[in-house]
Amino acid sequence: MSKPIVVLLLLFLTSCLSNKFHFDVQHQVLRSDNTKGISAVYLKNDAGQEEFSISWESLEEPPAYVDFKAIQPSYRVEKNGKPIAQRLFKLSPGSTYTIERAGGDAGAFSLRVSTDMKGNVITVR
């Protein structure tokens, strides 16, 4: 097989990976369900009070997880469209959020989470 065909085949296979993810409640980490790094996720409070965008800004491959307790340094965090320091990222207590991941050729994937009175995710639907 020639080099261009191999490269195209690899690009096709990696672009078709699913955007599925799950939330690890015990560790408060959003994890990809495959090896595809998480380059962007969007969180929207179901009450419409706040929206977050977390997007990877490095040229390196993004990790396959986002730690909600200590967001990795190369992620840019925005709250309601305005950049905030990663250390200021916190979900509102007693709230429900929809988390969505989209990107590449794969369809978007979302799930809903609820927080306790400290803003920690306690349930995933």
C-alpha cells in the first residue's frame, strides 16, 4: 500500500471515532470512551443561569479526560462567553447540567448531570 493511501486511511479512521464520554463521579472527571482526546466540551445549566465552554488550546494532542477539580493547564475555560481562570471553574450547587461533546465527523454526544450542595456531580443520566 502506498504512503498517501495509508495516511488517508488513518485520518479517516481517527476522524470517525465516537464523541461518547462518561462522567466518573468518584473522581469528578469527564472521560472519553475511546482514545480520542477531549478537545472541547460545553456545559449548560438547565435553569439557563450559566454556560461553560472548556476547549483545548495546545498543539499537543488533548488528554482523554477533563478533571473538574483541577482543569489541565492547556484548557481554556469560559463562563457565559467570558474567559475565566481554570481554578474558578465550579458548577453551581443543587443544579442540573447538560454536557455536550462535539467534533470531527462523529455526531455530538451529551449527558445530564446533577450536583450536590457543594457543586460536585452526584448523578449522571
